[in-house]
Amino acid sequence: MSASEAQTLALQGVKAYTLQIIFVLVAVLLPIGMHFIGAPVRIMLPMHWPIILAGLVYGWRAGTIAGIFAPILSYIVSGYPLPSILPSMTVELMIYGLSIGLMREKTSINKFACVLMGLIFGRIAFIVCALLTYVPESNAVEYFEVALLPGVWAAVGQIVMLPILSSWWIRQDNS
């Protein structure tokens, strides 16, 4: 990264705030659309992509805000995520946006590693929150296998594609 290239864009001004709203709306509408067409949301993780992108492009404030509001708004509008998973998913997405955004703004860690570490932090937060708030009907190992493993390929896609997209986005905004 050159010295003149910004790590993230500033979350200020009408354009940035409008895009922040768009990140949240996309995070709400993508899963609704996928549920509607019967797509496998546990495999594709449609709400996660815009939250991670918000953290990469606009930093920790944008990522955190999107991570908190998207699942809550989605539940209000569509009933998903289910109430049993809503607290865990809200914490998970908030941690994605917060940790990825903080790493981008405060460290020189590359974007790919930031997304990988942010996903790990978010998944750990999900597990802790789920253990504290949800009593699965099956045993905990089976529950976490069903809740976490199907999205592994989406996570790989997020690690590879979102840093590239965010770099392009920031370059376009800076030019």
C-alpha cells in the first residue's frame, strides 16, 4: 500500500452516510431475497458480506453500526434470523464489522488477514453468545456443526473477494 492510499474511507458526509444506509439495507434485503427463492442462507451467509465490506471500506464505526442494525432490522421486517439465533448473530456481525474495521484503521495488517481474523473473532463471539443465550434441542456439538460449518465456503469467498472489492472501491473514491 502506498503512503497516499487510505486504509479506509472517512465515515462523514452525505455520500458516506448514504452508503452506510445502503450497506444495512443490502444486508437486510439479500437474506430476504434468498429465503424467498429457497437459496441456502446458511451456506451463502448473505448478511455477512455487506457487514464485512462496510468495515473494510468505512472502518470500525460503519462495520459496527451495520453489524448491529442489519440483523435486528431483518428480524423486524422478515422474522429472520430466528429469535433464538438473533442475539448471537447480532454479536457476531457486530464483531465482524468492529474488528475488521479496527484492524484496517489501526494496523498495517493486510486486508485478507483482517477478514480472516475478523471472521474468527466473530465466530468465537457467536459461540460464546449462543452458549450463554440459547439452549439447543440437540447436543451442542451437533448444533454448532449445523450453525457454523455450512458457511465455510462463503467465508473463503469473503476472505478472497471482499478485500479486492474494497481496495477497488477505495481507489475509485480517492481518484
